Amino acid sequence: MSPESNVSLQMRNTLAVPANARHFITATTLSELRDGLAFARQHELPQLILGGGSNIVLSRDYDGVVIALNLRGVRVLSDDGETVLVSVAAGENWDAFVRYSLEQGWYGLENLSAIPGSVGAAPIQNIGAYGVELSSVLHAVVGVDLANDSERRLSAAECELSYRDSIFKQGLRDRFVITEVELALHRQSAVNLSYPALAVEVSADASPQEVAAAVRKVRGRKLPSPADLPNAGSFFKNPIISRAQADELQQSHPEMPLWPHGDACKLAAGWLVEQAGWRGVEHNGVGMYREQALVLINPGRCSGERILGFAADIQSSVQDRFGVTLEIEPRVY
């Protein structure tokens, strides 16, 4: 396989960052993926596996091998009439699969409608929205272990999913390439309307299809399309702090939204950003979206370096005002 050289990635990341890849390979089969990985090893270069490009910040040109993973296919592994175990290739578009699952009468993903990106990226981030996370339906992942170039299957427990995190962002970061995701979906509808903004859109007996439509409606009001306004969705994680710190903050800010999170508390990062004065602020082509303070936008198609500098100013501002550290949600390269 002969990779392309000096390839622009601007149209391959939803922030529209103008960065180039030293080498670029498109993998539509496992064989092509292995060839790409072998090329990187042979030339002692790092590799970046690229899906939809919706959850990355390219801080500079990538001096390595970018492999666009375009593996396709959906297989039913088992169906006992209650639970359908489905294997989905990593290169499938996430939202297209959510739509397909609803058409097939497979339920559990409706709250995760309209999330950009590929299926293979979903476990890395443990994607979540409107009261549901991928962890609620993930059964296993299959992929290539880069340590020995062998196929490896990890159970959901072995993926170590937590809030916007997984083993693929920690111990196996850049050491494991997900090629398939196994999901345990339901034949019977059991919609989740725990998210307040969603509950007001539909009735308590809403169908999964109605919930999915409501999710799309709510997301459409809050989140701009990357095609119209470059962004990577939520740019900061909702911070998790101790109950003691949360109690102290609420004394000064009684209106501050928070939720229990195990023995700790989860804060609303968007609220913190807005209270620090950043909602709708734009500087040198980078800004925070006026309709949702958690969404960083890049209308100027600026560099990743400029984006990260702007984000650092917000982090510093929130830290100074609230004593809370905001963590960037997209992966930075």
C-alpha cells in the first residue's frame, strides 16, 4: 500500500482546523488497516486512526500516518426475542446506525441520536446525551492490539467506561484500534425521559421514534451543524468535584446546577463558562457559541494552537472564579 503524502485534514475534522498529515491512508478492509499499521511500524512513525473527525483537535500538522478507518457492515450475532446482539463495523456513521436500529425495532440508542462521528469512536469517549451513555448498551469491542498486531476482544467491563472516558483514552490510548463494536439492544421499548429538556418535548408514553425525533429537535436548537459552523460539540467535560466543594460553591452560588455522581457531584460546564462571561464571545476567529456556552466554534477556520489558547483562557477564568478545573473533551493531537 502506498500512502498519500502531505494530505490536508481540514475537511476531515469538524473544527475545520487547517492541518496536514505527513502520510494518509484510507482503510476499507482489515487487510488495508493492517497494511497501514505495518507502514507506520516500518517507518517508526506514530499513527492516528481517524473516524468522523468530530472529537479531535489537531494542534499541529500530524507528523505520522493518519489512517481513515472506513470499515463497513452490520451483523446480528444473536436475537432471543428480547435482546439483539449486534456487531457494527467501526467505520459506520453513528447516527446512520441509530436510525437503522430504530427501523429494525432495536431500541436503546434513541437518546444518542444526532451525535456526529463514527461507531468506532463511540466507546473511546463513552458518548452520552440526554440521560443515556453508550455504557448502558455496550457488550464488547473487537480490535487490533498494536503491541502484537493481534485481534483482541474486550468485554464492556474491560473497556473501563466512565464519564466521557475509557481505557482507550488511558492505558490503551494509541495502542488499540477498534474495528467492531458489539451492542446489546432491546426488542421492547423502554424510553428514558430523565433529562428535563427532553421530558417536556414528548409524553410519558412516547415511542422510541418520538424520543429520537425530540432529541434531534432539542440538539438542533442548541448545537450548530459543523458544516455551517465548525465545532466539535461539547468542548469541555462537566467537571466532577467532591460534595464538600460542591456545598461550598452552592453557598456562594445557590443557583448553580449540580447532580449527584456516586460519592461526588457533577457540575454543568456550560453554566460555569457562561457565568465566567464567555458565552457568545469570539476572539480572533474562535469563540463560544451564543446558543450554548459549552460549544467552542471555529468560524475563522483557525489553527489548533489558537483554539487551544482560547480554551486555556476559559479554563483559567473558570478556575479563578470557581476553583474548578475544566477538562477538554476532544482528544488533542
